[in-house]
Amino acid sequence: MVPRVSRRKGVPRSGGEKSPDTPFNTVAEAFLESFELLEEYAPIWYTEQHHQRALKAWRILQKSKTTR
């Protein structure tokens, strides 16, 4: 079992910013909301590996937002 680690590392919240509704934006928004919940509540099964994968995806989405 992986020890529970606080993962509040200053990842900015989405802030409820609204984007035009496209399939990509819908999926991205749902992922970001789920990511924020996982980071906030850090369930016991949410391992460091899960965290790193989600953080990598979060960074890709954030980068994508700035290039659109």
C-alpha cells in the first residue's frame, strides 16, 4: 500500500472559466474537475503514479489552452 501523501502543491484551480462548448473542451473540463477533486481529497488508492500521470495530462491541457 502506498502511504497517503498530501498533494496540494499549488496546482491552480480552473476557476470556473467558461470556454466554447466543443467536445474537446467538455472532456478537458471534466478531467480538470476530476483532477482537482482527486488532489483535494487524495483517496487512499490515488497513488503517486496516478498523481504524476494526471499532473502530466493537466500540464498538457493547460498548454493547449494557451495555444488555442
